[in-house]
Amino acid sequence: MRSRLMALLAALVLVLTAGFAIGCGDDDDDGGGDSGGGADLGTITEGQLLVGTDTPYPPFEIGQPPDISGFDIEVMDAIAEDLGLEVTYQDTGFDTIFRDTANGQFDTAAAASTITPERQQKVNFTDPYYEAQQALVVAEDNSEIVTTADLGGKIVGAQDGTTGEALANDETDASEVRGFPEGTDALTALATGQVEAVVVDQPVAADAVEKQGGVKIVEEIPLPEPELFGFAVPKDNTALLDGMNEALAKLKDDGTLTDLYQQYFKTDPPPSVLEGKTEPAS
């Protein structure tokens, strides 16, 4: 009787021990799931990538969220897919997009953004994915303005907070540099005679010439250094920055970025994009 009782007690101990081990194993598995995907990358919501953008700015941003497309969007979608994140875009103003990203309102920003030392004081940038040039645009029937040297005493339009606006202010003798919320607004103002010229990214200018009409590019403005675009990331989220850079490197290596360059710009990306690295702000 005693030996049968001892056997039953031993069996009971084995069952309880196995159950405890299984329970502990489940806890470990759940913990591993919680730390995967967006949690590892420090996104606002696990498994999600909230992207601030400023649209329309064709061909980089076309349409409005959620029906949004464009070069920036396709590159960001490919990055998010590689990272296993579901991407959502939210429209915002370009003049506040870096502050809002720095404050954690967005996980990242995709807005045809030039990497500048001033902006790097607020946010980090990924490695470059595009090299830009600025263009000087005038009305189709304007024969007076041929280069930026002809802007003395003129009213020049540009998008608020852009390098185009800074160039018009710092490098021309315009009587007024008039800022607009969107680059397309500045080009519309040019077509309607509110401004006499516009400084804007060359692909945006080319898109306006083709689709808007009534305007022409008279100069692609030479820049002392390449103007490179990157995606902005909060300074305290190095995990997401590293992940995005790794994903972007894959897109460069496997030809995806080249395909998108050809689709939108009919050219290959230059070495400054394919081989470029973004140095952190000093």
C-alpha cells in the first residue's frame, strides 16, 4: 500500500514538473514575440511604421494618403517590407516635419528631404537614396530670366523650409522670396503670374513642365556639392536607423533602387547615391 502511494506521489510530481516547464516555455516564447519586429526597431506601434510626408510633391510624393505613390513612397514601401513592418503615411507640413519627427510624432519622414547639417541637429538621416539638383523655372513666354543672375529685383517663389528657398534667399538678388506650403503651389503661382520665377527640385520642375504646362526650365542650378536626399529618423532611435540603412543597402545591391530611378527619372543612380554614406552630425 505504501509503495503504491509513493508511486502515485512520484507520478504526480512528474506531471506538475512537466506542466511548470511547459508554462515557463510558453512565457519565453511570448516574450520573444513581443521583442520582434517593430519592438526591436523602437517604432511607435509594434509592427507598424508611421511615416510623415508632405504631398503633393511629384514625382516624389503623388496623391494623398492613403492613395499615395511616387519615388519616395516606393523606396519606403520596399524598406518597410524588408523590415517586416506595415507602413502608414500621414500628410504634414514640410516646415515642421523634422521637428515633429524629432519629437516622436513619426517613426520616420519621407519628403524629398536634403540632408543638411542644420537638419541633422534635429534628426538623423539614412544613407542617401537620391541626388538632387535645383532648377530655375519661369513662365513659358518669359525671355528676360535665363539664369539666377537675372533674378535681381524679381519676386521668386519656393516651398517653405526647402533648400530651394534657402538658395533663392542666399544666392540671388531677388527683391522678395515668397514661400508656399507646397512646391506645386509655387509653380501654380508662377503660371498665374503671382511670382516671376520659382526655384525647386529639378524633377519637380520637369514634372510641372510636362503635366502642368505654361512653364519652362531655364537653368539647372549648379551646386558646390551634391544635394543628397535621406529619410529622417528620431535621434534616439538608432535601431530603426540601422535597420533602414541595411534595407536600403539591399535595394541598392539587388538593383531595386536602379529600377525605380529608371522608372521615375529615366537614368541610373549616381555613385554618390549607390556608394554614399551619411555621416552623423558633429
